[in-house]
Amino acid sequence: MSSEQRRKKQLEKKKAKRVEKAKERYSREHVPLDRLPLKHAFVNPDWKKTRYAFVVVSRVHQDGGYEVCEFLIDCDGFGLNDCLGPRHFAPEAYDAFVKRGERAAIDPAAASAMVHAAIAWAGRFRFPLPKSARKALDILPEAGKNPIEFGRDGEPFLRGEETAIRQRLAQAGLHAENFKTEFFQAAPRGTTFGFASEERLRHADGNDPLVRLERLAALADGYERQKKLKEAEDLHRTMEALAAQCDRLPRFLKYLSAYLIRQERMERVLAVLERIVEVTAEPAAKALARLDLADFMRYMGDALGADDIYRKVLADVPELWEAKLRYAAFLCHAARRDEGVQVYRDLIAAAKGRPEAREALGRAYQELYTMLSSEDRMDEAAALAGEAAKDHGIRCH
């Protein structure tokens, strides 16, 4: 045997040893899900009413963290509709995850029974299961007893966008005409509801929780346009639970407040806006939420309450240009014109020469110009426009 052959043989032996060690390390670090100790099982408490159950099962990982899988069960239609996971959480992240949204603790065997019943229902009609189910189902323990009544009068009732339903049925060679259905018009291309970016919607799969939120929003929007408000609001409850789970609760509450305003249910809007302030953690976002609350109070005629909130936000976040703009507009509309003009003037002076305040500066000039023009004070408006153009290159129109 030549020296070159011996060298190759030695390299092959070393490579085989490395592969063997890697396999041993992988087997130690990647224990199958069903061998990990069970931790929790949860379901949203209103699932019988909404007919959408979000089942969560977790196990304790050997590194001290947790493995989590979530199952979305459509009790009226497809059965097991979606799966998310397994996802690994550090202990702190898991504690925060558990606290988000309304969850009712249930026995893991009962949770397993719900998921397996949904699979059996889907299998009865040959509905395709989510691709992610293959891995996620490993987290479930042996199923106990937890009977669920699926469908309506024993038959599937499929509701949603027509294209999405037909595509899912086509995977199994099925046709929508063979089932009870309720189709909604698809949301116009490019239209989103703010839970996920258009880029994410294009590239993420249906297992992405934010994509699921967008789809539920589209379904609720379809119900609203058909004047089926009860059905829309049932979906709102489901959306709120999902939004809380994926850190989009403030975004969902804004969506809900817009819906309530369209329905002229103003007494509920105020409570929702107050909740947005309560659940928003990031300081700048919380300040903006407080301003939205003040704007609505002003709209409802509570000028004193609105004034108090505006002042507190300005005191807490003195560099927030948006707060100064909104307070100036509030004063002008609250018959405190001179005070409002002074706030605009103070903002203009403070923003001069500051690039980050360029947008606020333009808005201040434009809003002040519009107010003067509406009062038919054209000479003052013209002088203001000249100042904006000469000193800052800002055009008022």
C-alpha cells in the first residue's frame, strides 16, 4: 500500500469517527418530542362559541427550555386546519408566551383527544392535513376523552375565500360543490390589514401566525361587507386570541376600534382605545396610543379630558413632534386659537435646522396655512407660505 493510499485511509477513518461523534451528540441534544416530559396544555376558553379552537401543548426540553406546538381546529369545516411548531422557547420567553392571550388549562390527554378528533373528521372527508402536522403531532401524549361535535348537522361547513377553499380541496381531488360553503370575496390584491407586511405575505406559508391573522381578518371583512356582524365578531374573538399569542394585540385592537367606529358603537371604541394604551409596552408606541385616545375624546366632546392627556404626553415625551402637532390642532379646534397658533410657532422655531423634524415642520406650516386660508385671512396665509418657502424650502398649498 502506497503512502498516498495509507493517508487516504487514515482520513476516511477520521471522517467516520467525526460522523459517529456528531450522531451521538445529535442523539443527546435532540431527544424525540414524545420522550420529553409534558408541561402544559391550553385551549382558548371560547372555542365552543367561536368554533375555532387553539390548542397548545408544551414539553420540557433537557436544556431547561420548552418545546411548544399549536394546533388550530376548525370545528365547522376542515377539522385540523393548521399547525405551528415545534418551537423552542427559553424559560423567560415561554412564561411571556403563556401569559399572552386568554388560555384555559386542560389535561394534555384531553388536548390530544381534540387534535386527534379533528384529524379523524378531516380523514372522514379526505380533507388534506397541514404539512407541518407530521412533526407537530409528535408532541401529543396518548389521547384521552374529550368529545367534539364537528360540522353543522353532521356535515362540513366550509367558509372563507373561494379560491383558498377550492385550492385546498383540489389537493385531494375534491370539489367545493360537494360541500356546504360560504364564500367571501378575496381581499383586493395588495390590500392587507396590518398584521403582516406584503413581503411576508408573499413568501411565508400558511403556518405563519401573522398570515393566519391576515386570513381571518379577510374572512371577518367579508362577513362585515355582507352585513353578517355576528359572524364577523365571532372571528374577532378568535383573532384576539391569536394576536395576543404572537405579540400583535395592540395592532388587533386598532383594527377592532376601526370596525366599531364603522358600526357607530362609540361607547365601545373608548374602552378599546384605553386597552390599547394598557397593552402597549414600547414607550413611543404607548405615547401615540395615548394621543389616539385623546383625539377620540376630543371627537366625543370631552375637551377637558383630551387636554389633560395631551399635556401629560407632552410632559412625558417632550421631543415627540406628533404630540405637539396634535395638541396645536386640538387648541385651534377648541376655540383656543391663539394658544394653538403659539404652539405651532414654538414647534416651527424648535424644528428649524433639525433634519429629523423636517416632516413635522412641513405639517406645522401646512396646517397653520390651511387654518388661515379657511378664515379668509389670505394676507397672513400668503406671508406664512412665503416664510416656509424662503426659510425652509417648504411649499404650502
